[in-house]
Amino acid sequence: MDAGGGLGFKLTCVCLSGYVNQNPVKIHLTKGHNIRISGIPKREIISIGDPEKVALKPVEFRGIKPKLMVKEHDDVKLGQPLFFDKKNPDVSFASPGCGTVSAIHYGPKRIIKYIEITLKGEDSVQHGSVRFHDIGSVNRADVITRILSGGLWPLLKQRPFNMIADPNVAPRAIFISGYNSAPLTVDLDLALSEQTGPFQAGLNVLRRLTDGDVHLTVSEGTVSETLVNADGVRIHYVNGPHPAGNVGIHIHHIDPLNPGETIWTISAQHVVTLGTFFTTGEYDPSTIVTVGGPSVKNPIHIKGRSGMQISEMLKDRLQDGTSRIVSGDVLTGTEMEASGFMGYYDSTVSVIPDSDDREFLGLLRPGTSDSRYSLTNAFLSSNSDSYDFTTQTSGSERPMVPIGTWEHVLPMDIFPNALYRAILAEDFDEMEGLGLLECDEEDFALCSFSCPSKIDVGAVIRKGLDMMEKEG
């Protein structure tokens, strides 16, 4: 395949000795875009102490039917199950803190929005531990039982549909992305710098879950010994613009998903969580989180914990003015109030100015480097400097203009325009034939960002996936 050709990537296979470097793939992406947003977090980790509250949000776990195992005012331990999935009762969800269930918030039709815990004490549920060198001798059934009993099974997700993995289905392979390319996200070289042991323990656990390969994809420029010295996995290297760090892009280029197959994924920091759980017998909810964006003073990496309250991280960090807070990156995250809580799979808090001001003359106004942003250099702006993005969209959704914008930022062998039309037409055969089951909305986030018609392409991809899942 040609670099810079129609698919927008180049693959190079290098055969080296040993399992770790068995046929590593080098992926060079030419399609995509790095959004030059201001407020990039410094490469420094600070501690802000223990938060006052944490929460677990059943509504963010796609496809489950939660059944509560606690009620308000109950005392809970760290790692104690708070609810389970009625469709798969073995899958429970561990408390990210020790304390008291201070509130259970419901939405319409009594949907459980989140379970709030006021922290107090450090008691945790104790599970049997496994010595580091003995993990490789634990059989697959025992590994699954241990993860399920610890309430940590939701760490594992599966493709297609990007939902919690089914413990009753053996995956063909497992993928881990060791590279975050989305705007303002955690620098994994920094976050994993002192986690070599737990990370390797987590990889050893994952190897017991599949008869196939465990794939770890890292940035070609990584300097993290934790990542490049990982043992027992296939390490691959990627460079190029976002979405170069998306696990869906890696699956597509390294070991594409075929109909009827299942691939599991897990984030790099959750690999550490899994490894720590096995070697200590306790759930450690700590994680490295970034706080950044144009509305943040002193954007930084923070040592926090899963489910912590966003206001704890933003204390004394917000610029003056009205802002929009996003749990996750600015392309795929969820809008939140400061009093809200971080998502289970999120490790970024992005804050941008909330504005609906319309520019005088709009598109007719000449742009300068500090006033206009363009993916195609349509204005005088060079896009070489960071840009203070706001929530302004410069218009609402309008008739589709198929001028190749989506294709320019999607480094997959997929025709997004045709796939979009097939989903709107609810043509299931065409949707599957065009590769929908390989896709997830995060891989199409840049299509939404760049779309001249202001179409939320990612939302349409999710609609198609939901329809296919329901169709069975």
C-alpha cells in the first residue's frame, strides 16, 4: 500500500526474534488531524489529595440492566459490589471508594443515574492474591472468576459494539492502546513511568484470557520503558495524526475484525488496575487524569481516582467566564456540571469557553492566525499555534455536502459517505458489507468535527451499531 494513498496509511512488518517482537507492525497514518487546542496539560503529575465524594454511574455502561445491591445510607467498602447486570448476574461493579452511600440519583422511568459515595476510611474488600511469577500458571476459568468476584470485569470491553465484554465468549485477540492521540489527553509515557511491575502483571493476566495474541500499540516516539519492554505481547508502533491512538484504528490495520468474531480491548491504565488487583488482592481505583483546555489555568496531570467529583479537580483552575465542562476529550466526551462525576472510562476533564457569539461577516471575513481555525488552510491562519476553541459551531446541521472532508480525516479502508447513507436507510446488509461492525463512534469523531454540514457522524455510527445489535 502506498503511503499517502487512498487509504491514508502505510504498514511495515519487521520480523524479529522472540515472542514480544514477533512480526511487529509499523503503522504510518497520513489521514487524520491533530487539533491544536490551547490548554495542553503540562508533563507533570500533582496530587490533590483524597476527594470528598466519588460515584459510579450505571447509565454509562451500554447494554446492561442494573440491579442495586446497596441502598442509601449503607456503609460500603472499597471494592464492594454496588450493583450487577440483571442480564449477566456474574458481572458486578465495584465501589471506587470506602464510605457511605450518600445518595442514589434516578432519572426518568427510575433509571439509575449514579450512586454517590461520601468517602470515609480505607477499608477494602480482600481477595486472594497471586504472586507475580505465578500468574502465568492460573487457568483461564480461574482468571475470569477472580476478575468477576472483584467487580472489575467492566474494565474489559469488546468489539463489535464497544460494550462490556462477555465472559462466556473467548476473544480472538486483545488490544491495548499505549498511545493517547486525542486532544488534551493523558501522556501515557508519563502516567506509566512508575508502573512497570503492575502493568506487566496486568499483561500476564490478559494473556490467560485468550488463545490469540495480546496486541500493544505504542507511539513510534515513545520513551516509556514500561511500554517498550513489555513482555509476552506483540508490540506495534504507530505515528501520524489523531486518531492514531484509537484502538479501533489499530484493530483495523493490524488484525481486522471479521463477522462472527470478538476482540476485547482495555485501556493502558486499566491494565495497571488489573495487575495490581491480582498481585495485591485489592482494587486500587487510583488513576492519572488530565485537566486542560482554553478555560483552564495551569493545565496539568493529576493523580486522582476513578469516579471522583469534577469540582475537586477544577478547584481554583477555571478562567473567568462561562465554560463548558466535558468528562473525556473534546471530541468524544460528555458534557457535565462541575458537581458531576468523571466517567468510568474517562481520564480527561476538558474545559472550553461556552459561547454562541456569531462573527461579523462570517465566512466572508478574512481569517488571521489568532481568529480562525481551518483544517484545509482556507483562511490566512496557519494553524501553527494553539487555538482557543469555544463551543461555537458556526452554524447548525444543514444538507449534506459530500466533498471528501470525512475521507480526509478517517484512516480506515471504509467509505464513510456510503456507510452513513446505508445507516439512514436502515439497510442492514449494506451496513455490514461496508464495515460497520469494525467501527465505533470515536473513530468518526473527526468526521463530525470537520463536517461542513455540521453532521454528528459519530452519533449516526452509534445509531447503526445499536440497530445491528438489536437486530442480532
